[in-house]
Amino acid sequence: MEVAAIAGLVLIVGIVALLALGIPISVAVGTSSALAAITVLGFENGLLTSAQQMFRGVNNFSLLAIPFFVLAGVIMNNGGIALRLVNFAKMLVGRAPGSLAQTNVAANAMFGSVSGSAVAAVAAVGSTMGPLQAKEGYPKDFAAATNIASAPSGMIIPPSNLMIVYSLVSSTSVAALFVAGYVPGILWAVVCMVIVHLYARKRPELRVTEKLSGPARLRVAGQAVPALLLIVIVIGGILAGVFTPTEASCIAVLYSLALSFVYRSIKVRDLGEILLESGRTTAIVMFLVGVSGVMSWVLSFAQIPQLVTEALLTVSTNPYVLIVLIVVMLLIIGCFMDPTPAVLIFAPIFLPVVTAFGMDPVHFGIFMVLALSIGTITPPVGPVLFVGARVSGMSIESVMRRLVPFFVGLVLLLLIVAMTPALSLWLPGLLGLT
């Protein structure tokens, strides 16, 4: 027990110290985990065990879905999809108060779910919608805040790489997680639309988009439907048992590539840069997965999940109190850490706690992803926040003031989802996945 405590101390102190020195989180986790293993097993055995656990961490067939979904997302980002989805979103919500801001929310939800990346959505949709909203008299800080707050909805609406990572560490069904993400993801977009609506009611000068004629609506829908069909093909194929999530990711690549060639927005000479960009993103994710395998071994050896479970249960045995505590911790973690390493590090720690009082792992996965998605729009890390502010040409300080109502609404949504399992589990249960 004394050796295990030392290993846990080396792991935790090492990660905190290296992060404080500005070391990348993947290197900090890997180095600290290896040092903890060496402390327990000696130099040679510790290094050998670390290498074995890294290999075991990435030696999973399901993980092949990540590079292919990443590649499909990059192809979509470069394939002229954003403008078609923006036009389609404008057609759907163009008569609502604050129509262009509502269009921004709907387009982010669609593009984020198709591309699988909130950062890609906030950049692609924001660069399209920002100038349009400025021309119509929307305050730039409000337009930027709307774009930033709505972009992460695509991380929850499947397909989602973050859910694939969670399924790996929790041994839950990817298909169940994908389907469970629909209702909370759509509710995220609805919350943003409600806030936009309340704002627009006080600003009658924000003009409503002109009404499209019947033929124009058909043309806009016809241009967007092929892109939206990607979601139908991927999720429908998985649920129908036609292919696995990994095979679905390959289908997504082929479909998005064919669609981009049809749109003539990608040329053969562009494929090299697209593959390189996908390779960079995939390498970061897979290295994190590998080093998290070592860390998981150390956590298990040091019995840290059991200690956390006991500590939380001493605070309260009321499930609702424990849920609120975990939600608060996840929101704090999300402020300082990207979602992928946060899932890899904290899902194995919190999962025994929530399962101890009967929470379904699929439900926990959804509200964990939801909480960490909020972290992408909060400082000091917040990648979606920083990219969205840069695209809009606004400072972080001016955007943060406008983001406050969105934060309040999204945190309330998180608490509702965390306290209401049916919002996550109803659809998977209906389809026989849970």
C-alpha cells in the first residue's frame, strides 16, 4: 500500500509540475506515468511496462475510427460544405427574430456534427456569418459570442471522436453513445437559439432575412442535403448493423471526398496537405491515448479511483449531491484542459464513483462530454473561444461579456442532463442499444 501511495504521488505531482512548466499535456502525462512505473518496478521493468501499456492502449480496432473521422472532417472543412449548410440553416430559421444569429447557431450544429470538430465549425461558419451579421447591424461582440457558444454542439451530435475515446476507457458501446448524444446536442443548440431570441426581441432593428421563393428553397435544400446525408449514412449504417463505427468512418471519408470532387472545391493536388493536416491531428490524439494507457495502469495500481470514490462518498451518499460535485469538478477541469486528455484521465477516476450509485456509463459519458464541451468556450484554455474571437477580430474580454448568458443557459442544461438520465438514455433504449 505504501509503494502504491508513492506511485500515485509521483504521478500527480509530476503531471502538475510539468504542466506548470509549460510542458505539453501528453508529454507531462507520459513522463509522469513512466516515472511512477519506474518507482514501483525499477528502471528496466518500469520502462518495459510503460512501453507495453502504451502499445496496449493504442492496440484497439475501434480507435481506427478516429483518424478516418478526422480525415473526413478535414475534407469537409476544405470541401465547400460550410456555405451550403449556412444557406440551408438560413432557409430553416430565416424568419425568426435575430435570423442571422439563429442561422449561425443552426449552421454550427449541422457543420459541427458533419465535420466532428467544434474548432472547424467556429472558424468555417464564423468566417461566413460574421461579415453578413455585421452588414445587417448585429453587434460584432454578440455575433462572435453566438458563434462561439453554439459551435461545440457538434461535439455532442454524432459522429463524435470524443465519444469514441470515452467508449475506449469505459468499455461502452460507441453506437449507444452516438445515439445518446442527439437529444443533449440538439438541446445545446436550442438553448443558444432561445438566448438569441430573447436578445433579438429587444433589438427590433435586426432585420429578418427575406423570404425565399419555393424554387429557391428547393435549390438551397438540394445543395445541402448531400452533405447532411453523411450523418444519415454513418449513423444509419451503424444502427442497421451494415457496418461498424470503424467501417463507418471509412465510408465517411469516401463519401466526403466524392462530394468535394462533385462540388469541385478540392483538387487532387490538395490531398497531400489534407492528409498531412489529418495526420498531425491524429498523431496528437493517438499519442494521448497511448500515454493514458500507462497512466491508467498506475492509477489502478495506486488504487486512486477507489480512493476518490471513498472520498466523495464520505462527503455525501446522496446521488444528486455527488452529481453536482462531479459536474463542478468537470467544469473546472474543462477550463484548464482539452476534452480528449480530460476524458482519458478523469473518466477512469469518476466512472467507479457514478457506477457505485447506479448511474449508467452511457449517461455519464454524455454529461461528461457536455461538461468538457463547455470548457472549450471558457478561458484560459478554451480553443473554440480563442479561434472564434480571432475569426471575428474581437478581443477575448469583449466577447466574454456577451458569453455570460450563454454560459448560464448551458450550465443549467448540463445540470438538467446530469439529473435526468432519460434525456440521454431514452433514444438508445428505444433502439435497443442499452
